[in-house]
Amino acid sequence: WRPALAGELRTICSAIQFVRDPSAHPDKIVSFSDNAVPGALFVSIMQSGSLIDAYDLADSLIHEYRHQKLYLFERRYPTTQPGSLVVSPWREDLRPASGLLHAIFVFVELRRFWEHIRDHGPGRLNNRAIAQLEDTQRNLAHAFKTLCGCDLTKAGRALGDLLQSRTQRLPLVA
């Protein structure tokens, strides 16, 4: 899909660990990353007793890679001030502003991925891609409104503005 993204993922993320969460619903695809383990992506490859679809694996890898990329950026340029918790449209619990910015950073890129799947992927995924895009667009709109009220650093505000501008343009090709 995007060779530049694949190359960056390989550069930033040195380890992919397959995980299983016995407490999660069998249909849930689990993935996570942790700033304390730089470059490591933790992803599940099983769903309901079978291997997950390759597109779900790609979604998980892109998702966690984007967290790792932002962790690296934040080591040099903090993006938020410590403060109150905010609502994130992707979570039921309140999140710090940094968590909301991470979600936006991740889903702006996943939006590009699902646009590509909608336009060039297998027909069997077309309706799913459309649903993903509608959900992502709705959540990004809410998230950007919330982010405007967050106490961001100069770098955080610049990053938020850049991400918002990317949601208002056609997707980039490279």
C-alpha cells in the first residue's frame, strides 16, 4: 500500500510479539504498544479460533506503529501539559489529552489505509472499509473539537493542526 510506511515501520519497530488475551472476547482483536518497550508491537493473530484476516493484521500493525512513532516524537518534543482528563470517542473511559492526541495520530493514518482498501482492496472488504471510514471520520471530528480545548505544547498544537489538515484533503499517494 505505502512502501514509505512499511520502510518506516521496519526502521522504528524492531519486534512484533504475538499475544493472546484470554480475558478478551473471542471476536476481539487485541493489540497494544508501550512507551516503556520502544519499537515493540504486540498484536493478536487469532480471532474466534482462526487466524485473523491479513487486513486486520495490517490495521493492528499500522495502529501500534503509529503509537511508537508518536512516542519517539514525544521524547524530543512533548505534546501536552499534564492536566485534566478528556472524552475520547474511541474509549469509554476518560483519557489524558496525550491519549486523545495518540488516537488522532493513529486514526488519521488508518483512515488513509481504509481509503485505499475501499478504492483498491478486495470487493469483500468494500462495505467494511466504508463503515470503518464513516466511523473514523465521525470520531475524528469529535476528537478534534475536544483537542481544541486541551492544554497542548507548541509542538502538540502544530501536530494537531497538521493532522486536522490531513483529514480535510485528499489522501496522499506515497
